[in-house]
Amino acid sequence: MRTVERSGGFTLIELLIAVFLFGLIAISFLPLFLNSYKNIRRSGERTEAVYRLQKKIETNQYTDPEAEQLNLVFQGKQIKIDINKFTVEMEYDDNQKTAIFLFEADLTEP
């Protein structure tokens, strides 16, 4: 009777099992990569929207100011400052909104 000697390589079954396990592990990480890509894309779109908002502020394309009062507490003392609040809003990526508020101290005499 003739005997078959192993030459030290992998059999077809061992290779198929290895490929199957590798594929199973790769599929389990797929949602993680997809969510990461989605968040990176959304962050990039928001950054682009903020950049466009900053350009609007630089070219004075913001809303009429709203008079408000800013209350600060410093070393137990309360300081009230009259401010003008300007708002610039922009919509991006499926009705997501971002806004920038610009504050300016109202230095007019009462």
C-alpha cells in the first residue's frame, strides 16, 4: 500500500476555512468603517458651511443686530454688558443647520 506524505503546504480545506474566517471578520468591521466615513463626510460638509458663514460675516452679510445683555461673573462680581448679537445661519446636508453668532459690545451712551 502506498502512503501519501505531506509536503508542508496547506490543503484546500484549510485555505477555504481561512478565507471564510477572514471574510467574517472583515464583514463584522464593515459597519464601523461605514459610520466613520459618514461622520467624516458630515463633518467636512459642516466645516465647509462654517467657512461660507465666516465669508458672509467678513463681507457684512448678516442679520440686523438683536440687543441683548451679557452677564458675566468674575471673582464673585456680576458684570452686565449690553451687546448686539448678529446671526448668520446656513443649511447643509439633509436639513442640518449651522449658525454663527457675532457679538459686539454696545458702547453707545445711554
